[in-house]
Amino acid sequence: MGCTSRKIARRAVSRRTVAAQPVPIILDSRPLEKQPPIVLGVIPARLASTRLPRKVLRTIAGKPMLAWVYAAAKACPQLNDVLIATDSPEVAGLCEQNGWPFQLTSPDLPSGTDRVHAVSQLIHADIYVNIQGDEPLLKPEHLTSLLSPFARPHVEVSTLKVLCTAENINNPNAVKVVTAADGRALYFSRATIPYDRDKANPQYWKHIGLYAYRKSALERFPSLPSSTLEQTERLEQLRFLENGINLYVEPTDYDTIGVDTEDDLSRVEEILRG
């Protein structure tokens, strides 16, 4: 083959190679819109409470405590769905009777966060909200505030705080929280923090035990060792802090009463009856 023939052959091969490459088809030049996250509310509800047995089934103003919590959660527009996580066939029966979605979980799970994690293994969401079953004064506004920090991509876990009333400042049943300027939790304690050494009258903030987690942070929780501070204070959120997972604390104007005693039950009954 002569030189000219070889050049023509090479050009032919080159043309065939180029023609074989797929040509991209652009249907729409606009950028894809980011889909909103799927947010699932989970209400851990167990009967084995030590201080107030069967409390989630106790009647308040004519309805079981759990009914008040579920109704408030369902009224929050940021939640795609709400379900109850329980280890009790009796609670499951109440859910069936009222048409509330529920998931049976192991009675051996040690905390509400573990129960939410168990649900996450079965039902997909981007953000899971841990809604305590003993908070009958819950409002949809609590959950809206709780989810607002997730507008920042680095936020993995959020919770709430409210200004502490004078009678709760020294009350060990009212957990206090101190935060950094950006809302990041520095510490939670049953003790009175910060300590007012020079009588400067600082603001005290009460922690409200509602949490929201990105799926990645919730996945890590059961594998983290139960921490010394967690065991000392009996506060599971300290496990996140001791293992380098930040919690961001959003303020709310609405206080709640977590029901742990007969006295709490009476106070809530009075409020809900108006």
C-alpha cells in the first residue's frame, strides 16, 4: 500500500472512531432541583417506665397521653409521616384501634434513640425526629423549630431549649444546657449550669428532650460506647458529645412538661383542660 493509501486508511479509521462515540443529548439545560429531605417522626412508646408505669396510656383530659403527642406531631407540616415505635402489644393495640402507624421493636432496647434507630433500619428517611411519648404539651411549632438547623448542611443532630423558670434552675429533673454562640451544645446537666460565681444572674436554659438526626448520625449511635458522662448524668445525649458529634440547640418559646410523676400528670391535666 502506498503512502497516500495508508493516510486515507488512517483517516477512515479516525472517522469511524469519532462517529462511534455517543453524542450527549441535553433535554433541559436548567440545573436539577434539589429534592427536599424525607423527614420521619418516630414516637418511642414503652410501658416499662419506673417512676410512672404505663404512663403513655394514662388518660389526660379524656384521651390517652399518646393521643395528644401523636396529634401534635401529625399537625407539623415538615414531617412526611409519623409512626409509633413500641415494645408493647397493648400500645400496638391502641394504635390499631385509632389507625396510627406503628412498628414493634425489641423490649431490650435501652433508650428512645435506640428505638428510633431500630425503625431507621426498616423505614428510609433522610432525617428522623425522636418525639418523646411523654410530652403531651407538644406543639407543631416545637418540631418546626427542631428541624430549622438542618438548613445548614453540617448539622447532624438538633434539639431544643427554653428559658428556665426560677423554680427549675436548681431542679435536677429539669436538665439544663449551655451552648456556644452558634447554638452548638457545650454541655447538658442536671446540675445548675452555668455556675453563677459572681451573682451575674445569667440566663438559664432548660433542655427539651426532642431530637432530630440525619440518618448518618443516627446510624452511628448504637455503635458508640455508653459514655462515663452519660452514665453519671443519666442523659443519653451526652454520648453524642463525648464522641465528637455536635448537637445544635434551637430556642423555642413554648415550654413543656415531660410527664414522669403523678404530680406532672395532674399539672398537665389542668393545662389541657384549660
